[in-house]
Amino acid sequence: MKGWNQFGAIETIYEEEQEISSPSFSSSSSFSSSPQSLFSRVKAWSLDTGRETDVLIRVQGTCFHLHKDRMISRSSYLKRHLTEATDFTLSPPLNVTAETFAAIAEYCYSHKAPLTPTNVAAIRTAAELLDMKGQQDGENLCHVSESYFCRIIGIGQEYASMVLRSCLPLLPDAETTASLFSKCIEALVWQHDDVYDLDDTTWLNDVVALHTQDFLTVADSMNTRLSNHHVLYQMVDLYLEENKYHGKLTEEQKTQICNTINCNKLSPRTLVECVQNPRMPLRFIVRAMLIEHLNTRHSIATAATGAHRVERTTLREFLQRDTAHRQTAQLKEAIDSTYSRIRSLENELMSMKKILVDHQEQQQQQLRNVLNSERCASFHSVTGENGKVVRGERGSVSSSGFMFDTTRKGNEVGRSSFSIGTCHNVNETPRMTKTFRQRLMSGLKNTFRVSNSASN
């Protein structure tokens, strides 16, 4: 270390913030070069230029003693913050780890990026966050890492899945800065001949496990990138299926997620599937039905126009016409299925409405019963010689109680009465009586019985 110390530099380039010690680094299997490699490059640069390190950059509790001109020459972000400073902390919201920054610093010294399939996403994201887009020497870390990223995910499904998993801890930055997550999904999709879609969907398990906000970020990015939204629809459907059992999604979140799907970019078969999917929100189903009907009308009109043209028919035109007829038949079947779905929805709505009306009527009936039970509307009728109606006495029958005076001249027969409603005792305590019909008949019988006795 004698030759190193003659320039006045401290012993370590990469050290723990709370401890100054001789170089002792632990390499990571995800990086092709260890921090020890960075230390060697910084030492060699100091020996070649005769200049000691002049800036301290702190990243997640780790200190990097580096040369300012090397760092600001490659990063516009660091140039803005280090021009007047010699001690700088790279802190959140920048999602850059100490290992990632060590690889970036090594690139600033050697112009070579230590890229691997497991670190390329982290380096690509950090390069974007640090604004490493300068065109010095005809290249920059954003361009280098992007080129490597595209090559590695295009090799095969194994590598694309590996890179996709490495993007998970980097979200949302990995998607918002360079659309890395959605690019991995595109690579996985287009590595299969049939986009309807997929032989091995194990990678979708990583997608449906995303936090809701991260999933929305990825889905929004895929909305603008994909020309066919069948894969996006499949992702959304699986995400809704996965989360419905845990109650994690609100109706508003479901609507936001489904709005990332452009129904105009779905095939007729997928549109029918959307309409019949009970996991989709009703608003999205209606939108899908409208698009489906518009497409159906357009196809039918096109087929009808072609059928009425009178011209020489080639084999190609004949095949095209035959295909159009078959599509028309399939679309008609789709329309019938859609109408069936609409009728089912209407029946469900009518059933819900009937339940609400019955419940309302039941509540109103209960209210009427309570009011009737509390109402004390009793009156009594007594017919005298002048045929006048008099009120009953206290303690007599109540409510709809009637008392008839059957007294005749020269005879004192007495009185008969019948009551309708509740009866009261002398203490005004209500008591239950027979039904209205039974009480009425009983009162009439008693009345006629008394009348007959008087006659006799």
C-alpha cells in the first residue's frame, strides 16, 4: 500500500460507513465483478493520473471514495449534484443498491459494464435514474445495458424468465424508466408460435403476485406497447381470479385494471370470452359487448357487399368469401350468446329489484301493524228511545264495539252488545278478542236472541 498512500488517498475505496479498514469485500454471485475489481481500477487510475480521490458517495450505508471527474463525465445526475459537493448521499427514491452502484462506478472508469442476466435489469434501471445517456466515446451505459438486455431476453424463455424475476424488486422503477418488465413479457409471448398464447405459463405466477399498484403500472405500459391485447386480458383475468379469494381488490381497482385492456385490440373469440366472464366488472362487459356488436355489423356488411359484386371470381377471392361466410356464422353465434348473457343479467337485476320491493313492502306492513296496535279508536253505540247514539261507559267494550238498547215500551228486556277490535277492562288495559268475523257473528246472534226474547 506504500505506492498507494504516497498520493494521500485513504486505504479503501469501498468501505462500511461506520468503519474504516483495509480492503475486505464480499462478492455477489449476481455480479460478474466484485467491489475488489472497482478498488483496483480506482487505484490504477490514481497511479496513472497522479490524482487522489476527491469525492465521497454514500449508497445505502456504504462509502465509495472516487474521482469526481470520472463520475460526472458519465452521469448527468451526478454532475448536477457533485459540481459543488465532495460528499454526496445517493438516497431514495432512487432504487440503487451498493452492488449496482459499484458496477456503474466500474463502468465510469473502464468503459466496460459487468453485465449478467441477473444484474442487467438493475444496471439498466440505475443507468436511467442516474441519467447516463451522454454520447461520450460514442456509447453510454443506457445504450449498452439496453442492448444486452434485448439480446439476453431474446435467447429463450429461461433467460427471459430469469430477467423478469430480477425486475420484481425494482418495480415500479424498472417499468417506468425503461419498460423492462413488459418487455420481458413480450419476449415470453412472442417466443411461442401461437399467441393464443402460451405452453408454459409459470412466469405468470410472478405477474399475479405483484402489488396492485405495480400491476397497474405494468398493465398501463403493456397497453401502449402491445398490438394485440389477448395476453394482457389473460394477465388481468388471472390477477382478478387470484385476488378475489383474498378480498384485496376494491371495485374501483378492478375497474382501473380492466380499463388497461383495449377491446378494439381483442379478437372476436376473446371478446366473447370477456362478455361471458363473471370476474369482469359489468361496465367492462358492456363496453366489450358494444365493440363486439360493432365488429359484427361491420363484418356482416362487408360480407354482404362482397356477395353482391358481379365480377370474375378468382380462387383467392372465392376462399376469402368462404372465410367471410364462416366468420359471419361464428359472429352470429357470438351474438346469440351475447343476447343470452344480456337476458341473464336482466333476470338477475329483476330478481334483485323484486327482493328490494318485497323487503320494502314488508317494512311498510310492519310499520302499519305497529301503528294499528298503538291506535285506540274505540266507540260504542247505544240506541235509546229517540234513536240517539250515546258513548259507552268506562270499562265497556272498545274499538269497534257496539251496544244496542232493545228496550221496548212496557217491557224491560235489557241490552245486548257485540264488539269488533280489542277490548278494554276498567283499568284501560287492552286484551285480545276473537277475529273480526267471529266477533261480528257472535254479536249479531246475541242481538237477535235478545230481540226474540223481547218479542216473546
